[in-house]
Amino acid sequence: MAQPAQTETPTGMEGYLTLSRPNAWIAGFCLLLAVALGIMWSYIALAAVAAAGLIVLYLLLRNPYWAFLAFMFSLPFATLQLIPVRGISNLAFMAVIVLFFSILLNLRRLPAFRPGGLGAKPWLFATFIALAMLGTLFSVDQGIAAKFTGMAVTVFSLYFVGTLLLTTPERWHQAANSFLLGALASAIIILYGFFFSTRALQDGLYRAQYSTGGGAIGITISFLVAVPLALILAETEKRWQVRTFYYLVALTSVGVILFSATRSAWLALAVLVLIEFIRRPVRTAIALGLTAALSIGLVSMYLPSTYQKYAARIFIAFNPEYGPQAQIGFRIENYNVALRMLASYPALGVGMNNFAAHAGRFGRVSIPADFRLNAHNAFLELLTGAGLLGGIAYILVWLLTFYEFIFVARRGPPSMRPLAIGLALGFLMFTIHSMFHSPHSVLLLAPIFALGSVMRRDLLRKRAALG
């Protein structure tokens, strides 16, 4: 019988030269990719960052709680100008937009919203907003009034989102740590720009954060909260890595406050130092000495003219015979101006942040009316802007938040007390700063209000369950 012809199987390199249809497609794709990389190599890093950003955005849209943590991280970047789009130019407002769409896309998966247990705070907040909206109709500068009323609505909405998502003690601490991580990242960026910018040597009134397009006064509010919060959390932390993180947050945040050249923030920091002296005198004395030595050395190198001018302004405030009071005296003058304004518009006020539009009519002389400077006091701004009815309602929201933190700090379990104490001290520093500036409608207030409400609600539920 004839033997069947045997087919030879390709051996060696010959087998790799035979391409099937799928392999041909793969080879073509690899060739196309090689050509694309050769042409667009300079853009590869940008493409990788864009791809990573899209992946992060997708994950945040899928998980509202992660989106809220991203919002907490973004708060210390609230004045950092990132894109030239008015209204959403910084990371914090972009995080709010992402959080909004994440909530919208996951409405069916969210727990039912139950305002019970939040107390009178949301009702007082709603009263303030309703009266502010009504006052907008009668204000001189309706655009400004509508803008700040809209900001109040945003803060109110974020407050409710916080009470909805911050449901457990673990989530409270995760939110706080996200905020502190953002504070550390923001502080490093600010201090880097401060020390390596030529403006620090050229500008007579250079302040930290100018190099990144923001404002020194606006950025300090986050770091005023971060310093005591980080210090208190570090005291109960046993892991040295986490303690190191907290102390780095406190150290860099103090640096931003010192180099912001914002005297109200310095005053708040001085109050914290006094409190810390009472609590831990040895640690505070060492920290204060090191900070003072470092600051004096850096100020003498970088900012001699800036601090000389600010020292002169403070001296003139108490000795008016040596110079005009244009920079400090108008703040004192605002009290009389506000009283006259309230007497004329007691119920609804002049409209949110319309103080500057009316100040010239009610006796302000230190600052020209054309400068349009606000009251430089959050509480005067609230009372004159929303009247006694709306202003007092909102001030009560602040007072209730203090009460909630103090209530948890005194009666809560040991696991809850450090966070409550840290937030109470941070909010106290924020309030001291607010006596000389007007941050009454800022995003940072939303999580502070929310954490106070949910911590008190959780403690009351636990006490009720124990009988």
C-alpha cells in the first residue's frame, strides 16, 4: 500500500512568519500604535493624566460617598484658580458639581432621607435662606444679593448631603482625614509657591497663596480648622505614621497662616496657642519656640517690608495720631454704620452682601464708597444683609453647631470625643476670624454643620437604645 504523503510542519522561525487573520489585525494595531506614539510622544503624559482623570471621575460618579470624600479633600483648595471658567474655576466647586451628579445618578441607591434627629438647625437655616431670597427683591445690588443667597442654598444643600452620607463614626473620621489630607497637599503647594516665587522678594505686600492665583484671606479658613483638628486627633493616635501625618498637617497649616499676613487668622491662632498652653504647656512651649525661631528667620529673609507695614498698621490702630486709619479704623467704624443700617432696615435687611452698597449713606468715611468693601465681619454682614429675622436665624445655626460639638465632647464615648473637640476648636478659630472678615457663605461650613448634626444625632440614638 502506498503510504500517505506526510505534510511538513513548519519549524524554527518559519512558523512565526505565517499570520492568521486575527494575528494580522493585532500586528496592524501594534504598527499603528507605534506610529501614533512616535508622533504624539510629547503628549503621552497628558493623555495618561486625562485617562486617569476619567477613571477617577467614573468612580466618583458611581459612588456618592467617595464623591463626598473628594469634596472634603478639595476644600483647602477653594481659592486655587485651576481653569479660566468663571464660577467653577477651582477644585472645590468642581468637586461640588461632581458630587451633585453622583447624587443624581444614584438616587435609588441612597438611603431614605429622614430629617428627624437634626433638631432645629435645618429649619433655622431654611428660614434664613427664605428671608434672604425675599430681601433680594428689594436690594440695590440684586446680582450680589442673588449670588450670596445662591451660595447659602449651596451650603444648605451640601449640609443635607453630609447628614445623608456621614452615617457612621468611621465615615466621620474618613471625612475628617480627607479634609486634612487636602490641607496638607494645599499647604505644600502654597508654601512651595511662596518660597520659590520671585514675587516674595519683589512685592512689598506679598502674601502666601498669591502665586497660585488665590487669596490669602480666603484660604486661611481651612487651615484654621485643620490645625486644632490635626493636633487633637494626633493625641489619641497610636500609629506613628498617622501621628506624623497629623503633625505635618498642623505644622504646614501654621506656616500658611503665618505667611498669609492675615491678622485675624493670627489672632485665632494666638487663641489656640493659649488654649494649648492650658492643656499641654510643655509641648506648646517647645512648638511655639521652634515656630517663632523659624518664622523670624524666614521673615527676615523673605518678607521684611510686608511685616513692617503690617506692624505699622497695627500700631497706628492704637495710636491714630501717627497716621490715617484707612486700613484698620473702618472696621471699628462699621459697627456704627451697621447699627444705623439695621435701624433703617430691621426686618429683611438691605440684601445679602449689600452692606458696601449702603455704607456711604450711613456714615462710612474712612474708606471711599467706590472701594465697595464689605463689613469685614460675618455677623454684621448677616444682620444687615438678611435683617434681624434672617440674620439671627443663621447665627443660631452657628451657635447650635457649637452646642452639638460640646455636647458630644462632654457626654459622648471616648471614640467620639477627640473628633468633636477638634472640630469645636477649629470652628472656634473660624468664628474668631469671621469677626474681622465675612466668610458666612463658604463651602467649608457645610461639613462642619453636618458633622455637628450627625454626631449629636448618633449619640442621642445610642443613649435612647441604652434606655
